[in-house]
Amino acid sequence: MVNVDRAAAGQGQSGGRACDILVIGGGIMGLWATLKAADAGAAVCLVDAGALGHGASYGHLGALMAHKPDGWNAKKQFQFDALLELEGALQTLEARTGLTSGYRRSGRLIPMAKPHHREVALRHEAEARENWRPGGQQFEWRVTDTPPVDGWPDAGGFQSGYVLDTFAARAAPRALTSLLIAALRNSPSVHIHEGAVVSSLSADQRSAVLADGARIHFNHCIVAAGNGSFPLLEALSPIGPRPLGKSVKGQSALLAADVDPALPLIFLNGLYVIPHEGGQVAIGSTSETEFDDPYSTDGQLEDLIAKARALVPALENAPVLERWAGLRPKAVGRDPMAGPHPEHGHIHALTGGFKVSFGIAHRLADCVLGPILGQPHPALPQTFRLEAHLG
Ligand SMILES: Cc1cc2nc3c(=O)[nH]c(=O)nc-3n(C[C@H](O)[C@H](O)[C@H](O)COP(=O)(O)OP(=O)(O)OC[C@H]3O[C@@H](n4cnc5c(N)ncnc54)[C@H](O)[C@@H]3O)c2cc1C
């Protein structure tokens, strides 16, 4: 049974909807938080400026990769644990909804061109034996001389071999968010409000004001609005607005190709080639801090597609099914941003996942919800905490 303080100041006093937990933003972060809160028995209101799952989480890639196995620390362990538990969490949701997330632990292949890359990779191979062995399992950062399958990728230029990371996985972002949305649309304790922009938060009144003037009262509010989280949180700062994060544009493409979906994703100098189920291969991503139009695609994406075609012969004539661009939320402290506001303990951040949100959102949601619901929860790395970003 949920243990949310229902006697909070302001609830319902000036009219408008009231809920235990208001979640702002229905991307991968807000969807996990909403579902987990509702499953724990809380009355949750989920508001999104647009349609659920159509922000940065509406991409193609879905790479789920750990940090390198060197210099192991709490942050790397947190992400590793999150990636490890994601598989089971998705299996449970797939059984519950009858839908698929497109998840597969298919691994990652990193081609190496220079001898010193191989030297470093051999060190990582040993470090993975130490750091990547949870509960009797052993995942590898294995150095090999040949790719797993001829032509994946074309061997030209990779004299120093390949790393095969057996821990990496992928999911289909749109399938995964659809799975979460289906589960929470079936939940009686979730109220969904799409097409509703939150324009400000009142910490004193514990309420959110929508662009149409309506108010939603909450006991706790989780700000999971992707890059839209930063202005909402900045406005709460007692010493005036300060930048808490920014948007980094990314472009990607989806190709139709008859490629074995079990092949590892290829990662080469920022280029991802990710085989998905159903004869689809995702290509990405650009990383742009300056741009005119956040949602248009351009020559930078065409360059990536050309590189992918040159790298993988099977993609040479593969038709492009879709080109897409979105804005990743990057927090000022670079790490994800989560947890209570230091001055306004009923307002919590759940954002800033930048390039790794899909692998950690479920665990971050546990960290944020645990104290709200009075439930055990994983420890949040210090540098992830909202107060660390504010500092
Ligand atoms: C090209 C590209 C490739 C990527 N590849 C990967 C990858 O391989 N693996 C990975 O893990 N991550 C990847 N990412 C990053 C990942 O997609 C993002 O980090 C993630 O989607 C962010 O999720 P979110 O829930 O924080 O934000 P979003 O998905 O953007 O959701 C935020 C929601 O909040 C709503 N909102 C915003 N402001 C308001 C407001 N004021 N009021 C109400 N609602 C509001 C929006 O409408 C939106 O639906 C990629 C991103 C891009 C762009």
C-alpha cells in the first residue's frame, strides 16, 4: 500500500485536479515513474505537452550499453545494475501487456584500426573479468581478430581487430514506450492528460499551472519533461534562474535490410549500426549543440547513412524507411539529474539522461519514488542528485 502524505498543503483548495503524484512528461523517464508509482498504489496524474512517447524517446536506436569496464565506480555500477535488471523488467511487462519491447542482448562490436586501441582493449578485457560478473554470470569485453560474420562489418581497415562486448543490448524505443503506455492506460490509478503544457510550478501551493490556466495539485511532483524539465526546475531556484541543462540535437535513420537481428550492434567513432527485429536497421546519431531547426534532418544524417553503407555491405542498397531528429536532455553536470529539490522536497527531478536514458530510466524512477512511497530503493550516485547539479 502506498504511503504518500495526503494531508499536503494546498491540495484541491483552489479548485482543479488533485493527485498523490504528478508526473510531468511522458517520455521513457516519466512513463517508468508513472507505472511504478501506480503499481505501488499511488494516484498518479501524467501530463504531457504533446502525445506520450513522442519526445526524444521517439527515436530509432535503443542502444543499451554499459560504461567501459575500467575505473569502476558507483556511477558505472549503477548503470550496469540498471542494464542488468532491465531485461527481467521488460519480460514482466511483455507478459503483462502481450506486446514486445524489441529487447535483445545481442552485444556490441567495436572495430579497431590502430594498435594502441588493441592494447587498451586488452586491458579492458581483464577489467571486465573483474567488474562485469554479477551474481555468477560473466560478461566479456573480448578482443577478437575477426568479426562474428563476414561483412559485419566489412573487414577493410580494422587491422587491430574487434572488441565484442557481450553485455550490450538493444530495444526498439517506440515499442518499449508503447509497452509502458499500454500498461499504464490499463491502470485505474493513472489519469493521463496529453496536449497539456505545464507552464510553471508553485512549490508553496504544491500545484502546477497549465498553459490554459488550469491547476493540478499534488503531494509530490516528478519533473520528467526531458529538455522541458530545465526551465521548470530553474524557475524554482531561490537565487534566480540559472541554466540546469541544455538540448543536444540528434538525427537518426531507420533502414530496411535483411540483416540477422541477433548480430551485435556496431559502434565506430560515434556511428551506430543497430540491427532490430523485423528486417530493420537503425543508424545514428549526430550530436549537435547548435542548430536552427530541432526537428529537421539534413546532410549530417546523410553522411552517417553513407558511412554505414560503406561499413556494412548489406546496407549498400537498403532503402531508408524514416529519417528523424530529436532533442536529448543534457544536464549541466553531464550526469542524469534525479531526486528531490533541496529547497522544495516535494518536487523531484527525473531527467538529464542525455544518451543513456533507455537503460537507466526504470532504476532512476525507483530512486526517486522510493523516498516518496517509503519503499526500499537503490542508492542514487551523488553526482546524479539534483542538488549536485544545482551546486
Ligand atoms: C538521435 C538520438 C539517438 C539516441 N539514442 C539513444 C540510445 O541509443 N540509447 C539511449 O538510451 N538513449 C538514446 N537517446 C537519448 C534518449 O532518447 C533520451 O535521453 C530520452 O528519450 C529522454 O527521455 P525523457 O523521458 O527524459 O524525455 P522525452 O522523451 O523528451 O520526454 C519528455 C516529455 O515531456 C514533455 N514535456 C516537455 N515539456 C513539458 C511541459 N512543460 N509540460 C508538459 N510536458 C512537457 C514532452 O512533450 C515529452 O513527451 C537518443 C536520442 C536521440 C535524439
